[in-house]
Amino acid sequence: MNHSYASLTRREALYGLGAGLGTVALNSMLKAVEAGATTGVAHHPAKAKRCIFLMMEGGPSHIDTFDPKPDLAKYHLKKFKRSGDMESAMSSGDRYFVKSPFDFIKAGQSGADISTEWHHLKEMVDDICFYRGAQVDSVNHPTACYQLNTGNRFGGDPGIGAWVNYGLGTLNENLPGFVVLPRTSYPQGGAANWSNGFLPADFQGTPLRPTGSPILDLNPPQGVTRERQRKNLDLMSTLNKEHLGHRPERGELEARMNSYELAYRMQMEVPGILDFAGERKSTLEAYGIGDAKTEAFGRKCLLARRLVEQGVRFVQAYAGNWDSHDYIERAHGSLIRSVDKPIAALLGDLKERGMLDDTLVVWCGEFGRTPDNGMRGGVSYGRDHNPKAMTMWFAGGGTKAGHTIGATDEIGAEAVECLHHIRDVHVTLLHLLGLDDNKHTYYHAGRHKQLSQFGGQVISELLA
């Protein structure tokens, strides 16, 4: 039913005005994309144009990867009792100190500490900034994953990539601004780790399936031409716009309409990105594609490079499970081998293509691990969850290459130098991408919300 202007309510008039301005803004943004510009406006000059976030779900042990603790050898398997000072029941009762089963070396000109299990990444340490001062609040996987990915331990808030997508937009209108490359089983907490939260639905992460076709129904059914698809979409759009006109507050309908259009455009662009046939054989081998141990994450790392190369703003790739409570030598050794070669190849590939300077690469898990553990079956040992100490590292995007920042205590139980909460890591990440966390807000539920929740500070020691 049509409304005459005379019968419009004040609210309908305001919504109509907003819709008109929205159309003008959308057309302007699309023109900017065609001209090679971003659809958002940075608050200050950015060091990084895009981000690849390598998420080691489960909590990798800093003590067995990049933060050696030789003093633990003196206490290895020494029994002690703990009670009342940790959040988790698994950390109480009889405990045993656990030395690392791995040796460490000083690698590169920077002399970075790295476990000898990293056979390939050791060649790239001079391009990496290792950070040992981060802490989180939660000792449990789902809440820790939520805090790392959204800033909020209890879920419901936008993922980091959604905030970046909201602030800066995409560099390619034919692709999502935020793409997720999950494991076959989603991380604890599920898709809420990359949701749009309270932001408009357009900004949520788009997951690509790890097996089979990365996107279901990417190609139209047999016999359906592009012209027919276009006519169907135009008809659907006409009906949806009329429906939306009477319900202007239903933002999810507008987001669904936009997703249909994006899916249509993706049919032309995505197949070429997913097809590795044009890559050199040496490149595929460098990423470990063709080797059963490294194939899965190698494909994710190569796809991440291809996605950011084509204008995707934020890519998050998951690997795991690093939750090694038992047999840490076997478990962590296998996990390191599965990601070592692909990650080294990703950094080298970005560097060779001249992209590392303005691509921020982040490596981390949701927390670190303890220097002690409860004994399992009398023979196996591993490590428990540790929110007080974790190592993460950054490469490219304006970070301080060839440096190690921060420190943990002599047994790796707690960060003691350049100590910062994860919110400050989030603020720093946004800063490198040209966004000011205090200005990059969204009004929801009566207040202006931000990734850091209530503010934070840039970790200046990490900046080049």
C-alpha cells in the first residue's frame, strides 16, 4: 500500500530521508571502490591496509614455542600442592612442574628465542615482533576465545574483523571485507567469534568451508544464466524494498538484500581466487600443499594471501587444537609441524610481493599455558590454561621487526614486563590500521560501544 506524503508520520518521514541519504552514500562509496579507494575513513594515517590473523585455538604454550624457561629443568616433575589462587579446578590439588621437551636456539640476526621444532619459521624471525606481555581474564576456552576475538568474555559483541570492516570497508566490492577460514569443527563459542554482534549484519565474517566447496551453491544451477539470475534478483529486490519501506527499522532485511547482491558478484570473483592452478609449483610446495601434514593450513595461508591481495580487509585463519594437557611433546610437536612451513611461506610470499610492509600478520591463541600440570596416568604430562602469560607475535604492518618485547617470570607463570591487557592489543591493532578505538564506536543499548569495551592504550613498544 502506498502512503501519501500528507499521511506520513514524523518517524516515517525521518526514515525516508535517511533512506534517501543512504542511497546517495552507497552510490558514493561504490564509486570510491571503483576508483580504488576504501569505503571507510581512517582516523589517522594507517601503517597497515589489511590484516591476516592466525588464530591458534586451544592455547599454545609460550614455554614450548617462543619463551624458553631453562629454570624449569631444575624443578621438573617436582610435586607441590596448589589451592585457591587459580580460577580453574584443574589447577588445584597435586601439581608437577614440567620442563619443555624441546630445545631452543637464538635465531636470525635479532637472536630471537625459538623452539627447534620451528624448522622454517626460524628463517623469518627478523621480520617478526614477539610480544610476551599480554594477559587475558578468562581461564576457560569459550570465554577466552570471545575475549580475544570480540573484547567481551560473554559473547554477543562484534568480532575484530567486523569492527575493522565497519570502520574501513572493503577494497573490493565483489568480496566480503571480513573472511574466516575455520577448522572443520568451529572454535569453542562457534560463529559468535566472528559475528557482527550489534553492528549491522553486513559486517560479520564470511566463513569459507575447510573441506569440499568453500562456499555452497557458489555456482548457479545448471541452465540458469547470469541474465536470469539478475532478473530474479531485481524482482526480489523490488519486493523486499517495498516490504522494507513499511518496516524501516528492520536492518536485517536490508543486510539480507545486500548479501544477495554480494553473492551474485562473488560468483564472478571467488572461483578465480579459490583456484590455485595459476600458482607456481614452487609456491605450492613452499606452503606445504601436497604434504598431508601441512596441506590443510597451507591452503588456508595461501588463500589468505590471495584474499588480501584481491582486496579483502581482514582474514582470520584457524588452526588447532593446541589444548595440550597430555603428551605435550607429541601434541605440540605435531601442531607446530602442521603450521610451521605454511606460516613461514606466507610471510616470505608477502615480503616477496612487497605486501608485508602494509599487511599486519598476527599469531596468537586465546591464552598461554602453565609451567606445571596435574600428572595424567602417572606417565604423561602437559600444561594447563594460563591467562596470566602468553606469547603472541606480529609481522609487517608497522610493527617492530626483529624485536622481542616484554617478558614473563623465570618459570613462565606470569607476565612481568611491558604488561598489557588484551584490550590494549586490540587498541594497538586498530591503531595500526588507522582507527582510533575511542573514536571508532557504535551507539547501542544506550551507550557508545567500542572494541576495547571501555578504552585502552596503544602499546608503543610494538610500533616501528
